[in-house]
Amino acid sequence: MPSPHRTLTRGIASAAIRDHEFGRAPGTASDACARNGVGIELELLTDDGGAAGDHQRLTWERAEAVRTAVGPLPAGSALTVEPGGQLEISTQPMPTLTDACRAAAHDLLVLDRSCAATGVGLYALGQDPVRPPRRVTQAPRYRAMEAYFDAIGGAGRTMMTNTASIQLNVGLGDTEAEATRRWQVANAIGPAMAAAFANSPFADGAPSGWKSARLRTWWQLDPTRAMPVPIEAGADPTEVWTDYALAARVMLIRTSDDDYLPAVEPMTFGEWMADGHAAGFPTIDDLRYHLTTLFPPVRPRGWFEIRAIDALPTPFWHVAAAVITTLVMTADLDADVRRATATPSDAEPTSDDLWVDASQLGLGHPALARTAKDLFALASAALMADGCEMASELVDVYRHRWVDAGRSPADDAHDRWRTDGTLFPRRESPVPMDEVLAEVARS
């Protein structure tokens, strides 16, 4: 809650971010799992069945009833209801990629079976292709978020209620140098990964002209909190993230546990620190809360959240998890990753402007197509060398089916639409991975 007196300076804010977001406080994320573990969050669009093809949105009560009926998930994942009725599974931090995929797959299968038994549809799409955005939760945070975004434009409601993603959570590593390396790699590979896994070509009942309409929505949000963090070789990630956070607009001011004031008049966090507000000056708790309202493609939270990937069906979310976490966490690949993400002209890492090209053109962009092919090959070889034979094989299947052809799932979805007008995919339940792998290999 705000203080009547100024309590923060840039130095204090930077130290707090170094300690907590980058895990340098004594005892912070000290165990091996936290430092080098993997977590997976799978968000899915939903509908309430009913008449064929109407895709009625779940009410909040219905969505909560689904969550309650599922109960504790067997692999320990959390199950949450998002503002538009989306359902999200979030694993615990797991020691290995294999453990994280196994936990997510197990809990997703349980959720899917429960939803199928009660007529609730689950759809792995990056953005709702038909329905207008509508918030179903009445939580104070989301009411205030909606008011904030409504003062800017319509993209905020769409982001909150009509999008679904895969979030990969990757440990910081054992040293500050390793955290810096992982931060740089996660940002460098982001555009090519977003292009390769794009899976949201529709919006408002028609093709959007973008491979990832979900990321287009992101770029239309408040740019101070949603655009990629500028990455420069040799820059200290703590200072870069501090600069980004202080330059971002304040979204909400919490005046009590249940009262959130939307900051509709533009004010950066740095300005709030320096000049205050009628509600007071920000505290460390306000800074930490502010950081949770920032949504760039890669965000530090005591681990790295990689947030740039559209929701994907089984087994392709396994591929996204395998490729991205392997590239980020395998230090021996660093030189090869740098070469793969370099532009031919100046041998510098892929520039930030390719994020928008990735969202719109996907692997139709030649530089992104080249980068994705190289990165998939690196990840596949590293997985095989690490004994993850099935993951490596699945990555190769995905690479041959889409990446080598300069395509992504969005292109297949667009082809289906041209054939039969289908906007929502056919409901498909998750099945054991060996069956999926054989099926995909045959297709």
C-alpha cells in the first residue's frame, strides 16, 4: 500500500529487483530445482457446449464449478480460471524438462476428461477466433485492469479474456553470469519461436492477416508494459529491467486488499516514486506489485517467464517446451545460438523489430525461417545427446512438417478455413505421447 512519504529511489528499486527478480538475495531460489528447474503453464480457451457451433462463453460460476469438480490435480499443478473463462494449468517447478512435460500432460488429461464429461470445450488456440471479448470474473484486480485498458483502447479486454498462451518458466541458473546468458538467449530466440509456433490466425470471425493475432493484440496494448525489453550486449539485466519497470505506466494503485484504483491518468512508476500521488508514494510492495502488471515476452520473476508462444494442442506444446528450454538452458549451445539468431549483415542478434514481423508473417519472413530451422536442429541434437530420444524425435517431426516448409499451425488453420470455413478446431483430447508421436509421423 502507498506511504505518505517517499520511500523509494532508483537505487533501492534496482537492489530489490536484483535480489528478488534475479534471485540474488541470500537464500533466494537456493535449491537446484529452483535454479535450474522448468515449469509449464498451459492456458486454454473454453466454451459451454450447448447448441452445435455456438461456442457460448463459460460463466464465472460454471468455470469455478469446473475447477472445483476437478479438485487437486494428481501431478500437483495449480488450476486457475482466467478473466474470460480460460482455464490454465500451472505445474510446480520440476527438476527436468521431462518431469515438467510429464506433470503437465498428466494434469491436462485429467482436466480434459472432466471437461468432456460435463460438456465443457477446451481449445488450444492463441486467440478466440469469433467471440467478442467479455470478462466473466468480478475480482477487483481485473475490474481495475479493464478500466485501465479501456482508457487506452480495446486490446486490453481482448488480451484479458480472448487469448491463451503457453508460458515456460526457466530457472535463473547457478550464477549471475548464467542468468545473464539465459536472459539474452530467451530474448534472442523469441521472434523465431513465436513465428514457428504461431497458432492464432483469426479474429472477429475472419482471418486477421496475422499468423499470431494474440501477439498482435499484445503489440496494441500499452507499449510501456508489453513491448519486448531492449537487449544490448554487455548490459546488466537488472539495470535494463529496472529501467523498463520505472518507465512503464502505473496500472493500479492498491489502497486496500480489496480496493484497486486504476491509474487512468498517465504516470510512470518512476514519476510516482519521485512526485507521489494523491494516494501516497509507492513502497517496495507497490514496486513488486507493479512488476506483476508488466507483460513483455520475457519477464524475470525469480525465474524467467517466456510468454511469447500461442496455445498449442498436444503434442505440439511439448515441442515448444523442449526446443525453447533446451536452447535457453544449454550453455554449450551459446555460440551456435548466437550465430543462428544473428542477422547476415552485421552478425548481431536478431533485432527487436522482428517481433512484429514474426507475429504477422510467421516463417514467411526469410530471416525468421532460416533462424528457426537452425534453432530446431540445435535443439533436436542437444535433446538426443541428453538421452531425450522421444522429445528429439517429436521436434524433428514438427520441424519437417512445418518449420522446413516455412509454415506454422496457423497456416494449417487458415487452409482449413479456406476449405470449410472452420474457425474453431475440432475438439481433441490429449492422449499418451507414444500414440501421438506415431499419429503425427504418419500424417
